[in-house]
Amino acid sequence: MQDSSYSLEDFESLMLQAEAEEFSYQRVLLHEEALGVARSLGDEDAVAYSMAQLCLAYAYSGMLYRLPELFDETLAFIEGHLHLESRPMVIEILGCCFKFVLLAETDHPATPVSALVARLEQLREFMVEQDGCMQEYYLRSFYAYRDFGDFQLAADAFAAWQVEPKEGRFSECPSCLPIHEIRELSYQGRFAEAAELGEQVLARPEEFCQSQPLNLHMSLLQAWVHLGEISLAKKRHRVLLLSALIDPLGGEFLPDHYRFFADFADAKQDRGLRLGRAFFASNIKHWAQVETPRILMETAACAARMLYRVGSSGRRMRKVRFEGDCLPWGSMPDLMEPTVREAAQWCEELALQLAQRFDARPGLVQPHTVADIQALIRS
């Protein structure tokens, strides 16, 4: 039933306000309010469109954990209302959000293997029906099967992704797609190849989206440090660090920062540890807003790896005062003015606590996350 206290103009005004905001908590609030108005009006097109826009806001505003439920609700809504004029636009938005749904569910250890396999099949069917380009399906299969510990299937999916045409309707932009390969090459220790690929992409700024070149630079830090490009890595990281200090927005790149400080120190740059310690002291408050359990696990593991390199000084970190029950995906004792070693041990305990949950994912037959995290911390 329509609520006469609202008008279509109210809905349109809220949507315009939301779209004028950067992706943020404020934008999410505006989209949620707009959805409430659309439902009060009983306007099905407005409901479908605002639901889809709220999906995007969750995906890009550090709230991945909220996305899967709304995504399924939106998909069911448009499948039950085939007449909607907004249907084509909503389909476009959902196609772009599919990868984030899989990311949110893969990044949470409570999601059963069977549910992830079903979601992959749903993605495959969606892409066959809407586009025919399967590169997003192969890429998400790679990440899912690697998480399952089925490394052969993961390798097969990655190989299929590499040869699949990259210009589908729902493809990432040409400057974002190579980041997956850059990170995988670095993961394998093939740093020269990673850097070469990155430089090729950076040489085509006309293809950049609004996320570039910053995300490319972030993906290349590890390769640059290992290849001895210290000045370049320092210069690029300085800009990246500023954005992380101001607003890490979901924490996606926090593990990269801690990894950089440790790698920087390993390259005989002692300043890396001083900066890393200061970054930890100022950044740990943001761990309360990390958007997935995996990001928190990897952030804690990389922070532990970095802090162990600082040494066993008895000097206390006076600026570190963090209540453990503020963590969104785990429960830890409070961390109050610890020594560096106490902070490292706290981070390691948190990372392993979360790793144990990933190894206990329902239906998993090849647990490996605890071993992976232990190896990362000791590397």
C-alpha cells in the first residue's frame, strides 16, 4: 500500500544525494533510506533500482558482509517481476556485483563448500544467459578452489581465465584485470614477470578507471622491493599510505601495507620497521571495521610478520590501546600498551584463531589455512 507521506520526488532526491557521495557509510545510509521510501510508495521499478544500487554501495563501501542476502533478494525480486522497465539496468548492476558476492562468501569460513559450489554454478548460468563471456566465472572458480585446497582445479581455472576473452559486459576494466595475474605471479615468487606485466599496464593510462594507478601500484610493491626498486616502491607507497591512514574503507589493502614494511626491512631498509611500528599503532583502531574474516586474518598475520622483525625490545607501545571485543570477526583479549613482542604474539594468535575457522569450513576436505598462515608469519 502506498504511503502518501512520500512522493516520487522524495525518492529521486535521495537517490541523487546518494550518488553524489563517494562510496562510504553515508552513501549506504542514503541508499537504505531511498529503498525504504520506494517500498512505501509501492513503486516496483523504484524498489528494484534502489535495491541494486544498495548492492553496489555495500560492495564498494567496506560492507561486503551485507551483500549476499540483499543480492539474492534483488535477483529474486526481478525474476518475479519480469515486466519492470528497470530490469535491464538492474541486471547490469547485479552482473557487476556477482564477483563481490562470491568474494564475501569465500572470505567467510562459515560458508559451506557446497554453497560456494552452488554459487559458482549460479554465476556460470547467469553469464551464459546474459553475456557468454566466462572470464569472471573462471576467475572466481580459481579463488574458490584454491581456498578449498584443490590446487589443481584452481590452476586449471586460472589457465582458462587467462585465455578467455576479457571484454564481456561484466568484465573488470583493462587496468584492473591484470592485477589478479600480477598478484598471482608475486605469490609464486615470479617478481620480474609481475613487474613487467605491471609496467605494461601502467604504460596505458588511457585505460585507467578511477581506482588506477593506485591499485596497480599496491599490487606491484612486493615485486618492486624484491627486485631492488627501493626508491620507486617508497615513492609509490608514500601516496598509498596516506589513504590508508585517512580511511582504509574495509581494510582490503591493510595486509599489503604490513607486508611492504616487512619486505622493506628485509631489503636492509631499517626505516621500514620504524614506519611499520608507527603504522600499527595508528592503524589498529581500523581493524574494528575490517569487512571480512579473511582480510582480518591476513592483516593480523602480516602485522605479526612485521612486528616480529622489530625485535624483542621491552619498550612499550604507549599509543596502542585496543579493546579485543571490538573485533568484528574474532574475540581477543584487550591489547593495552604492549611490548612489540606482545603485540606480535597477539596478532599471531588472532590470525591462527581465524585460520582454524577457515580450516573447519563445512565440507572442506583439504584444510591448509593454518599451515599457510604459519608459513607466512615465519617467512
